[in-house]
Amino acid sequence: MKLRRAFVLVLMVAAIAALAGCVRGKRGAGEPTQPGESVVAAPEGLKFLITITPPRFAVGERVSLEASLFNQGQKSFERKCPTSCVWDYEVTTLDGQRVGPARECLPEKTELRLEPGELRMIMRNWSGRDHYFGAAERLAPGTYRVTAGFVDGDGRVVPMMDPVEVQIVKAR
């Protein structure tokens, strides 16, 4: 029952995001995301979404991240990728420095196929360590941006949604 409610919630949020539209822009592969930089438009019918609960938390508090990729289009979506990394989320500082997650893409070609209405999710729960969401280094208190999109040949996420800000505060 919880899974069904979560699925319905994700669909509702995706529909709201679709109605709101997204900022379109271009970014070269491997370039850092800059503050205020626009995202690359996702392929027609696809929506990326990030949910972080809670979005403001103290060091030591429990946090969850859900990244989703949803095909809300009427056609199947297919993409051939040069590595094992197809889509993911990425955490950056406000000045665009990538801090996570640490990922290793194998040099094997991978194919992604999404049918109309199909949803893929990545769920990460932080359970007491300071390495939030797979970050290679412990994240200091501060504000970070999290976005999602397809992974380029350099292992970087090409943002295909507006970033979600998360704030880490000092433990009390």
C-alpha cells in the first residue's frame, strides 16, 4: 500500500512539473553546472524528479533521496549509452563543484528502454554517516543543489530538471 501511495505521489508531482515546464538551455559535457545555469531539455515525454525528505537537516539526522525518471509520453523511449551509467542524480555545491555521488561507469554499452507510463526510481537513505547520498567526501554544513538527468561520457549528470536545494546545518 505504501509503495502504491508513493507511486501515485510521484506521478502527481511529475504531472505538476510537466505543467510548470522547464528552463531550456545547453551545457557542454563535463562542464560544471553554474549557479543559475539553465537545464537541458529532457527528451520529449520524459520527466526527471528529485525529492529529498527533509530538505533541511542537521548532521546526524535521517534523510532520504528519491530520484525518478518517468515516461509520460505516448511512445516508447530508447537510448543507447556508451557506458553502464545511464541516468542518475548529482549533488553540487552552489558554485557548481560536483561532490557526489561517487560513481564508476563501466565501458560497456547499455540500452535504456522506457514504455509509456513506466517509472524508474533511485532511492538513497542516509543512515547516520556524513557521506550524504553517496558523496565521496563528508559534506560540510551548507547549501547544496541536487539534480537528475542522463549521464554523459565523462560520468557527469547533464541536468534535465531544475535543481532542488538541500541545506545541511550543524548538529545541535
